[in-house]
Amino acid sequence: MEPIRQADALPGLAKRRPAAVCAGLALSAAARGCLAADPSPPDFLRALLHGGHLRDALEYLAHALPRRVAVGWACACVAAAGAGSLAPAADAALQAALQWAETPDARSCARAALAADRDGMQDEGAARFAALAAAWSGESLAPEGHPPVPPAAALGAAAAAVAVLIASSSDGRSTRLRQREFVAMAILAAQSGA
């Protein structure tokens, strides 16, 4: 189904207005122009898609979706781009991020952080950032047993956005086609809340 038609009902998006979600994001000038009329989430997304601002739409979705949904979506995008060809370390990072999306506790957060920093992950950008999205979405960045260090509010969302953007250009398919596919996947995640 075409993403523009799917954008009508998005119960899984954050309750915040797009202008609030996008306040600190580096969107294009054209995407910022779409915020002028203080649109609802579906109207803003529809305007981005009609204007062909797919990168901005992906960035917005990563920040607007509930964190667990955003991490799960980022994992799905990385898996779709990897299509069974992920290196073992990348697959382990992706599995750790998915575990956090299913059970967002301190233990799964720590596992995602360890998987993201494992040897060999430097060349596994999309999977690494999916794991970082999970690790940075918890209550603390500090290792277990240390005083809590809360992450910045948008840190996990920013990592999810990076994972999705890297995945959209990593497999030889047209980046724009892949970005449309990933927007559609986000819309389905927003509609189902999973």
C-alpha cells in the first residue's frame, strides 16, 4: 500500500505535535515549511511524503514513534536491508536491540550496549546504531552497579534514525525506494503500536 494513503490513521505516533517533535531536528527547509500550519502528525507526514521529503519523514518518524516501536522499526529496516546477509556481530547487535524492544529493562539495555561496542561492529553501522538506539533508550547509560546517568531524551530516537538512514542506502537498491518502504513500515508500526 502507498505510504501516503496509509498515513491517515496513526494512533501509535507520540501525542506531541510535529512542531514539538521536530524542534531540535535538522530537517530540510522545505520540511520545516510543512510545519507552518501546525499540522497533526498524519497531516505533517502526508505533506512530507507529497513533497518527496523522505529523509525528513524517516527522521520525524524515529522521533515521533514511541521508543520501543521506533527501536523495533529500526531493527526491521536493518533486517530488510541485510536480507539474511548480516555478519554475526551485526546479527547479535540486532537481536540485542530486538530483545530490548520486547523487554525494555536494564539488563536488555546493557546487552544492547555491549553488542553495539563488540569488536567488528565499526563496519556494521546500521545494526550498531539499532543496538545503540536500544541502549540509549533506557533509564541510564552507566554500567550496572554505577550511579545512573540518564541519556538525553532524544538520544535513542537519534540512533534509530541513523540506523534507518544507513540501512536505506546500504544494499544496492534505490535509496528513495528503500526509504519509501521504510516509511510504510513505520506507518504500519504506528498503526499497530508494535
